[in-house]
Amino acid sequence: MTDTILKVKNVSHWFDSNRVLHNVNLDIKRGQVVALVGPSGCGKSTLLRAIVGTHPPLRGEITMRDRGEARLVTSPGRDRGIVYQRYSLFPHLTARENVAFGLMLDETGIPFRLFCRKAWKKLRKNHLEQAAEMLEKMKLGASLNKYPPEMSGGMCQRVAIAQALIMKPAALLLDEPFGALDEATREELQRILLTLYAENQTAREEGRDPPHTVVIVTHEINEAIFVSDRVVGLSQYWDWREAGETSCPGATIVYDKKAPVFSPDDERDFLSFRDQKDEILHAVFDPEFCQSYREYVALARTGSARKISNRSKR
Amino acid sequence: MIGKVGSKNANRVCALVSIAALLSFYTYLSHERHRKNPDDRTIPTWSQLWEGVVFLCQKPDTEETSGLLAAALEGTGLEGETEKHAGFLEGRILWEASKATLARLLGGLALGLAGGVLFGVLMGCFPLFDAGVSPVMYFASRIIPTAAMPIFFTLAGIELKMYLAMIAFGSMPIVTLTVSQYVREFPEELRYKAYTLGASHAEVITTAIFPHILPKVIDLAVLMIGPALVYLIAAEQIATGEGFGYRIRVLSRATRFEVVYPLIIILTVYAGAITCALKALQRFLCPWYLIGRR
Ligand SMILES: Nc1ncnc2c1ncn2[C@@H]1O[C@H](COP(=O)(O)OP(=O)(O)OP(=O)(O)O)[C@@H](O)[C@H]1O
Ligand SMILES: [Mg+2]
């Protein structure tokens, strides 16, 4: 049940002389909700793009294993859902059509849709029903037939999450999904992620595989700790001089610890995890602090957890 | 305040006032003209214009049109070629000219747009194809179709296919370049997203990119009506055959301006009607596009 779904191995990436990622190693297990934090421009999006497969890393490899063989990631595929901050929805489709879009693309092809019109019509009806159900779950039952420009930013992001989730992806990837939203809307959406984690818990209790594995990129540390059960810090501030480099070779993982788990209706109390926030600020965001990158990596990449502090069970 | 939108009725009144002003100015002009020279035909009175419209819509009187034709051909060196213009003597002028001109215009535009969208989408999607084709398209888009007209006449005669080819070649390079730009502006995030939802390359083009650029392509079609009409009318005025350009030339030579004015106005109305039809099509096919800019 703790099998690795996503494995990032020795990944480095650079743009000409701008070295962005250096030897990034990350194992993500089924059912984890991982928050990826780091200073602006450290390469969070670059790492996520590599995982999505749109921009494979220049060195190292990323593999996905969702039941069966591990597959090397070289291009985007339907096993990884993605939600971006902007352009999260197709503007020419209504909320419901946007959610049904993936079902259509996944289950049918152009010849089928062109030449088996009757069967396609029937299937389409079923897709739209599934999509409506999914949107009800996201509390968007009243906006099924709205186009993206008619919806607020928060509603659009909820539709986008539904659009990705309906595909039952092995990993759901989110790149600053709530970055453009106001604080109240942000909290609503954070609670949706907590719902996903709660569904994982229920599945675990019932002895099933947890259905959702999530990686969320954010620059908001409170958000990271609140929604995730594991916070990973990516930063260019580490002891690269000790590694014999004369200039920064790029960001690497300098922080990797469990985070407290909240249930969807828990109060959101930032004070309760202020210590961890300060620790992350220090370890990841402080340019003056260039200690060994292993210091705050509690969940070692091999999986043999070297726990420095365990704050997850409250 | 600047930019403040007025009420609907106020807008209508303003429009009516300016149209009324234009019409009264014309009435005054033709009245003055006819006071000085009662036989004037260059600025016809309203009753003369009405006669012109009737002339356009009625089956022609063979004698009258033969006279017209003789007057039109006089001094052009083509006096002996009346039989070439036999079409002039049959059928209602407006009906025949409309059929010919609209078939050429719509057919040529449809061909130019279809080719332009095909090439434009391919150029936008495949940079290598773009690298190969775009220099040719840039060059072709700079060619002035009316300058190349004699070549078209020589190669394809004066039949329908010549007009179609001319309008299609005249509009396709611009359409191609513009559409390829539209495709490049398609947000990469949406492209990636389509792939993560299981789309094939063909599906990314047909279900994500194409619907997204369709409303802009329709706007582009509206814009292309103007240039297409310029090429078409210029060609019709040179070639001998049927169509608005040809009728206008012949009737102007015979100083039948009471017929020429209605012809020009009807042609304008046609262009306006096509624009309205395309806009309606856009509203019908792409309701989302207008929501975004309300
Ligand atoms: N396509 C590109 N070409 C060249 N340089 C790039 C490209 N994409 C990103 N970079 C550079 O890579 C570095 C990391 O960028 P990235 O977008 O991954 O940062 P980020 O951590 O997501 O930042 P933010 O928090 O601002 O989103 C930056 O220095 C950026 O300038
Ligand atoms: Mg980013």
C-alpha cells in the first residue's frame, strides 16, 4: 500500500547557462499529498513540467508506476492530471463539457465519433452525466452549463480539478492552482484537497488502495502545511561549495518532512504549525542558510525514514 | 463622460439623423445639377433612380439594350463583337449579375479560407512545415492580385474557375499567415492539458485548437470580403462576361448612372448581408466567444 507511484531520480535541468535543478531525487508514494515549496524561480514549475512530461529533464529520469511495470516519463500522458494557475479550462466548452472532455478523448477516437454517431450519442450522454455528478461533488451543480468566462476564478479552478480527477489519474499535479485567488476562495479550495486526503484515509481503513496521489506546487508555506501530509522544499540555498562547485549548480531538495494532517472540517489554525513554518522558512527560503541539504530531509529517498521530528500525529 | 454608452433609442436617433442628412444632401445636389442641366444623368434624381431600379429588375427590352451595348462599345475597338455580349440582351440584369458575382465571390472566398485554414493550422502546429512554407506565403501575400490578373486571364480564360482561382490565391496567403498566428497563440497549457486527458495529436488539433480559433477565422472571413470584392470587381470590369463589375462598366460608358448607382448600392448590401450571415454563424457556432467580450 505504500508503493512508489512517482520516482524522480537524479534529475538535473538547465536553460543554457542558467542551471535550475541539480540532482533532484524524490519518491512519491500512493496516497500521499505532497506540497512542493521553494523560493520564487527555484525551479518548482520546471520540476513539475518534467513530471508532466511536457519538458523532460536534461539529465536523470522520471518514472511512473501505477500497477504493473514502471514507465519512463517522456511525454504527457493520461496517468498524470495537471491543473495550472492560468488557462485551466477550455474556453469553448461549458463546465460540464470541460469535465466530460477527458472521458471523450480517453474512451473514444475520431473515427468512432464520426461514424458511430448513435453509439457515440449514447456514450456522450453517459459522459455528461458522470461530469455532472463530479461537479455536484465540487458544489458546482448550479453552474453545469456555464462557460469559463462566466465563472469566477475559484469556480474555474474547481472545474479544472474535477476535469483532472474524473480521469482517475495515478498522480494529480497542481502548479500554484490557487495563486490567483483571494484568501476565502483559497481556503474553500484547500478544503477540497483535504477531502481528497480524507477519501484516501477511508480507503486505507477499508483496506483499499488510496485513490488520490497529489503533488501541489505552492509558494505559500501555510497552504503547503495545511493541505499536505508531506512538505518538500526545493531550494538553491544549499552547501554546493562543499560539493566542489564554484557557482550554484541549481536547486535541490533541502527539506522533506511530514506535515500535520487535517480533516476537511477542521479549523484552519496557522498558529498550530508555526514551528514547522519557521523551520521551512529557515531551511528553504533563507539565502544565508546554506547547510547540508540532508539536514532537513527526514523522509530519505530510499524510503527508510530517518525521522528527525514526527509532527504528523496530533 | 468620454466612453459613456448612450441609450439604444438615442443611438438610433443619431443614426437616422446622419442618414437623413446624407439623403438630403444628395437630393440638393441632384436638384441643383438638374436646374442647370435638365438632361443631366450623372447625378440622377430620385425618380430617375427608381426607373433605374425598374430597368434592373425587368426583363430587358432587346432594342433598348442593343442600343446600350452599341453605346458602350463605341470607341473601344470592340464594336464588331456585339455577339460576345449577347448575355446582355437576355434575362433580368440584376438577377444575372447577382448570380455570377455572388457565385464567384462566395466560391473564391470559401476556397481561399479552406486552403488558408488548412495551411495555417499545419504551419502553427508543425514548426518545420512553417519554416518551409512561410517564406513562400510571405512572398505570395505581397503579390498584388489585380496586377497578376492578365496571367489569370491567359491561363484560365474568363470562366468561373478563373475568378475562383484569383480570389482564392488573393486571399489564401494572408489567411494562412493569420491563422498560423492564431494557432501559435493557443495557450500551451491547454495543449498540454489535452494530452494529459488522453488526446491524440489529431484530437488536439480538431477538438482543442480548431474550435478555439474558429470564431477568429469567421472574423477573418468578414475582413476578407473587402479585398476579395476588390479583386473580383476589378477583374469583372476588365473581362467581358457577366457580373456587377461588367454591368457597371458598360452602363457607365452609356452614362446610365441611374442604373449604376443602384448597382453599386446593391453590391454594398450584398457585402453587408454576407457579413451579417457570418456574424450570425459565429454567434451560433461559438456562443462562448461573445461571452468573453461582453
Ligand atoms: N523556457 C525557459 N527558458 C529559459 N529559462 C527558463 C524557462 N523556464 C524557466 N526558466 C528559468 O528557470 C528558472 C526556474 O523557473 P521556474 O518557472 O521553474 O520557477 P518556479 O520555482 O516555478 O518559480 P515561481 O515560484 O515564480 O513560479 C528561472 O530562473 C527561469 O528564469
Ligand atoms: Mg512556477
